[in-house]
Amino acid sequence: MAEPAKVAVFISGTGSNMAALLYASRLPDAPYRLVLVASNDPDAPGLALAEAEGIATFALSHKGMTRSDHEQHMEQAARAAGADYIVLAGYMRVLTPETVQRWAGRMLNIHPSLLPLYPGLDTHARAIAAGDEYAGATVHLVTEDLDAGEVLGQVKVAVTTGDTPETLAKRVLIAEHQLYPRVLGEYVSRGNDPQHLFERVRDLALALPESHERTSHGSPGFRVGSEKSGKFFAHFSDRHHGVDHIAVLVKTGSMDELENLVETQPQAYYKPAYYGASGWIGLILNRPGLEWDHVAEWLERSWRHSAPPRLTRLMDAAEDF
Ligand code: GRF
């Protein structure tokens, strides 16, 4: 199993979501562990709990500090703790776009409504006033726009007759505690999940002109050209022939290039069985630091290698545009 991902949790208050994340991380095979609990309120009850459980803590009041100064200290504490992810759990400060961008794709939040319904505050009162049948909670990626990043998971909570914002909030919180550890666990495991990796590759491959999916020797691949006479430009490989790699195989320009990449960057490339002999290289996908832009560039290059000239000309024209 891969090393658990390192997570810093930012809280402002009770920290019950942080506690749910913490105890889930102590169960067998948990895909993440907490390396820090940080708060903008030194009296936040969640800090004492984290300390009692042996988790490093950091507290710095935001009072009298600029938003960006305060945030830099919080962020620095997360970095110093080695965090791969920052997870907001009842953190009541809006973060600056700079910080959010630095942690793009690595910062999550939980919000007590079924987003896109009711971003912001007073979510339960608003759901009750609207006569909604369900309230709920959402885990989402943090982007510059408040409560608007990609939704990673949701759970519905029935609104009952006579519910007040307080009674509803209590049940939603129970649901939050189930949702957050599950969604965070899935999210940090994505990089080792063949299904997820395949879907990313497929999206990139099928975005190239006249490409289609076709199985080859039992593995999915992608071809360019007509259904009849198309040529393969990518093969997806999930731990074939005794290697640990989940990879996409693409065409290199020459055997020299292939051998050179494999020798100088063995963490990123390998020479696959059979295919390697005819110039296909394996781009390793289940590794830390993978950049999808880089995968996209390779797919395009390999596509160009196999595409008929009428299509590459079209692509050139589009790129010059
Ligand atoms: C939760 O309802 C969460 O959705 C919201 O703030 C509350 C935090 O509660 N963002 P806790 O501190 O995790 O107990």
C-alpha cells in the first residue's frame, strides 16, 4: 500500500469534523494521517483534543494581523509539518486567492448544505425557510470563489417536521462526520486508483480529434482515424507483466529517446514489455508529483505520430490561431 497522505486540518472551533477525520485516520489501512491541526483561535476546543491525541498543533490569532500575513503563518505551519493537503473543517476565515492557488487541488472544505444550494452562512435556516425536503453536507475543493469548487461528495439529510436550524444542524453534523473521512480518503487515493487514472487518460485522449477507444490485447487503448483503419496512439496499462506501474504507453520519436528517458528519469518512465521494442514508452501515472499537463503533451505528441496528415494540419492551424 502507498504511504498515507499527510494532512493538515484548519479549524476555528469545536473541531468535531477534525475529530472524525482523526479517528478515521487511525483505523487500519487509512489512506491519510493528520500531521497538524492549526487554528486561528488559540482557545478552539479542537486544539486540546488534537494535542491529547498526540497530533502537532499550531495556533495563531488573526486579530491585529492582515489576512495575508496571518494566512502565511498558517500555511507555513502546514508546510513545515510536511502536509500534502490542507483540509478545512469549520475554518471560519476566507482564504486569499494566492493561498488558494498555491494549494489548488490540495485543499478541501466541508460545507453544511447541498451545494450549489446555500453557499455562505445560515444554511440550515435557509433550507428550512425554503421548505426543502432535504438538507445535507458537501465536501468540495477550495477555489477562489466561496463554496464553489468541484464537488467531491455529498450526503442528504431529511428535514423533519418541527426542525429548527439547531436540531437540523445536529443531524447534518452527524452526516458530515461520515462524509468527510470517506471523501478525503477517496480523494487522496485517486493517484493509485486505476479507474480514476484511466478516466483522466480517457478524457485527454478522446479530446484529441478523431480519436476513439479500442481494446487491444485485453487493455483499453486509443486510436486516431476512422473506426476501420485508425492507428493506436495510446495504450492504458494497469500493472502488466509484473510491473507495479499504472501507465499510459505512448510513442517516442526514437529508441535513443526512449532509452535516455528511462535511464535518466526512472521514476517517471519505463520501457514496457513487448511494446518497448517498437518505441512505445510507459508514462508512470501512479506516482507522486504526476503532472497531467505533461501526460496531455505526450498524448498529443503520440497522436501526431499516428494521425493522418490532414488531421495534424488541422491541429497546427488550430494551434496557430
Ligand atoms: C460544520 O458544520 C462545517 O460544515 C462548517 O462548520 C461546522 C464546523 O463544525 N463549515 P466542527 O468545528 O467541525 O465541529
